[in-house]
Amino acid sequence: MTSKLRVIPLGGLGEIGKNMMALEYDNDIVIVDCGVQFPEEGMFGVDLIIPDISYLMERLEKVRAILITHGHEDHIGALPFILPKLNCPVYAPRLAHGLITAKLKERRVARDSVVTPIDPGVIHQIGESFEVSWFRVCHSIPDAMGIAIGTPLGTVIHTGDFKIDHTPVDGRIFDLPTLAHYGDDGVLLLCSDSTYAEVPGYTTSEKVVGEALDRAIGEADGRVLVATFASLVSRVQQVVDAAVKHGRKVSLVGRSMVDTVAVATELGYLVAPPGVLVPLAETRKLPPEQVVLMTTGSQGEPTSALVRIAKGEHRDVSIMAGDTVVISATPIPGNELAVSHTINNLLRQKAKVLYDRIATVHVHGHASQEELKLVLRLVRPKYFVPVHGEFRHLTAHAQLAWDLELAKGGIFVMEDGDVLELDEHVGEMKERISAGPIYVDGLTTRDTQSPVLGQRRTLSKDGVVVVVVNKDKKSGNILGEPVAVASGFLDDSETGTLFDELSVAVAQALTKADTRSDGIEDLKAKVRESARSFLAGAARRSPMIIPVVLEI
Ligand SMILES: [Zn+2]
């Protein structure tokens, strides 16, 4: 009996972000990407979300390598947390390699594993089962690649994130001929990017954005501030090019922007003539019409440079009359409100603001329907798994393949934790495995069962009430009245009578109980329960209740 190939998405399917997929054959597992997701507002102190790797931890001896498609955070950001656990080699395109190395160093990740830079077209033997090579795609970061994974059952093509841009900023186009070759030889499984599978037509080329930025910078009377993702290296290049053309200097504001540009410049993915990139202090000596500032904060992130500038709270940069602010990004769903606040704040300070709704100052980096169809047609896989996207995006992509009458072996809409098992003849879904989100919270990680996160939610809703009861150590009798104090619950002026009644209610509950034989924990439980039930009735609120029993 021949072995089967197991396809196991651990992140990024059924959601946007924290992309990670495992392929398992016999004694070998390879992993494609290892990304993070950023928490939505109201996630109570969670810093980052990473994939659940318990399935891999149970099979550590089989894990051969992590293969990286490109240098975006949602594809490499979890490495500092996961690599020390898996301790396996990492293979990454050169720019991603540079960004990963900087990231591991910054996080002081001690590791034995090696991160190897790869070039497209070179075959790497991984374990006994896999022959892996990368091919060029276009995306919003240079050096983005898809991966062809040869298995004993046939080739698996994973596109990574991509779009088909015939005029990309770095001039490196999607390697469609190689993809077509794989298609001609026969492809077992295609995993293709679904992020924009709902959008008809073609994604606009980066070139259009370059022209819009050039116009904005050329026409501005004063300084130009451009906000974008730190990782959007192509956009930084476009701004640098426009600045050079119009006789301006560029300064970078914000740590992540400075770090990414340093890596990209060192590796030659960003080219700026000498003297164009200058420190912020130097721009103050220049007339405003010779200055471009690039900042992070295009998503309205609270601590980012642009948001602080918009609020007038940035240490080094404040808006001046005549400034033009270009927001070169589209708000990720969930960030719309924060971005809108930022635009309002900038307009209030009399800046001219250009953003996606009023100028083509941004295009995204993902393929629309016609590009997705082209890839499906070239590859003509036996099986198809749409990857990267919420369920609706995956479903839209599956529909495209269905309409094209491709992937006759099966189209599988999978979510994180689903398991697909396939061979040359048949593909079928197997029992799910655990793949919930893991929350990075300061120095620890927590899963969805973590009581701490539940407690933070309760605290943020109704606050906390502390009820203090004194107990006589010798007699075991309760001494005096219980006392309540609160934070984040109600105003002090509102709690006066309420807490008097609370004190009576708790005291009554304790008189009924035989407190003399009760241990401290039993007593606490009684205090908590009586206070909870009183406040639920009298205040229609469920604050967190902390009972304190003092033995004196
Ligand atoms: Zn990406």
C-alpha cells in the first residue's frame, strides 16, 4: 500500500493572517510559512496571535523544514515563537531571509536551527519525501515566491500571496512559464491565494500607484508625509523615486520602517541614490518643499507615528500648514474606524490628505478573479485547496475552479485544523486536529481556554468589586460588617447605599452559614456568591468579585 499525502492548514484558512500549512508524507513533514495575526481592538492586552502547533509538537521527529514564501509578518512573524520549539531548518527567499534574521536577533531567539537563503529554480531535497523549489510571483513586497513541492505522489504547488503584475516596481515579473511547465508535467494539488477571490477583473498594477505618488509629490507645495506598511518595500521605492525626481530628501519616521528599509537596502531590494535618505533632524534645516517623510500608521495603529502626528502628540513631527499627507494603504477590515479618525485629525490640522477613496495612492498585493483563473488554467491540478482567506474568500475561489471545470479530483474548502488525505486516486477529509489561536501576551502564550483573558473581558465590562470580611481567628466568628470597594464598576456617588445593602446581604448569607467550621476558601465562595447574586439583582451588573477574608 502506498502512503498518502496529508494536507493540514494550521493557520490562514477561514481567517486572514497567521498563515501556516503542514504537508505530511510518511516520516516527513514540511511546513509552508509561519505567520502572525494582529489582535483586533478589544482583545484585552493580547499582543499577537500565532498558530497552534500541538500537532507538530507531537510529531517533532518528523518535522523537516519550514519553507517561507515571502517576508510579510503574516508569513514569517511567528518564527521567533515557534522556531525554538520546532528547531528545524528554515528556507526563505533572500529578502525574507534578511528580515527573519533581523527579527530573530531583535527578539534574542537562541536557536540551533539554520535559516538558509534560497534562489528561485534551485531544488532542495527535504527529508526523504520532498523535493522543493521556489518560483517568482509578484506581490507587495519584493522577492515573493510560490513553492513547488515534489512528493512521491506528484507535485504540490503553493502560490503564497501573489498577484500578476506586468509592470512591478522591481521589474521582476511572475514566472508564468515555470508554472505552465509544472502544469504540463501534471500537478497533484494546487493551493492558491484567495484573499481577493471575490473581486472580478484584474488587480491594478503597482505602476499606477507610482504615477499617483509621483503626481502627489510633484504637485505638493510643502512637505509630503507618506504613510504605509513598513513591509511595503516596493512602495518605499516608489516614494524614493518620486522624491529624487522632484528634488526632495526622504526621512523615515518609526522604528519598523527604519529597520525594514535597512535590511532591504543592504540586500539591494531598495535602491536610493546617496544622500537621498536623511535623518529626521536634517529635514528641519530644509525648506518644506524639499522634504518627504515616510511613516508607519496607515492602519490607524494607536502607537504608530502617523496616529501620534495626527493627534499632535509626536515628539519630533507636527503638522504644518501646507503639508500633504498620503495614506498609501487600504484599511484592513476592522481598522476602518481608526483610519477614519486619523484622517479627520489630520484634516483638522489643515493638512491636505490623499487616501484610497480619493486617489489611486494604493493597490493591494493580491490577485483578482481573472488572475486566479489564469493560474488555475496553467496549473490544471487534480486537487484544489483555496488558501489564505476567510471562508467567504475560500468559497469564492472554489467556485472559480468549479466554473472552469478544473480540479476534477476534488475541490476542498478547508479551514484551520481540517485534514485532507490524498493519493493519485482519491482525496478525502479526515478527522480534524487542534488548531485554535494561541495568544501571545507579554512573555507568555495562552490558548482560548485561558481564564485570564475571560477575566479581562469581565473587568472591561463591569469592573471589579472587592468584598472584605473579617473573621476572629480564635472563635471563628465574623467580626463587624463586610466592606465593599470597587473599581470600574459605578461612580462612588452611586455605590453608597448600594454597598450598604450589599454589606447586609453578605452578612446575612454568612449568618446562615456555619462560618466557624468553614475554611477560608469556603468562606470566600460564600461571600462571592452572595455578592454576585445581590449585585445581579440590585444593580443589573456582573462585575468581577474578589472576596477577601482576613483572620484577626
Ligand atoms: Zn503577503
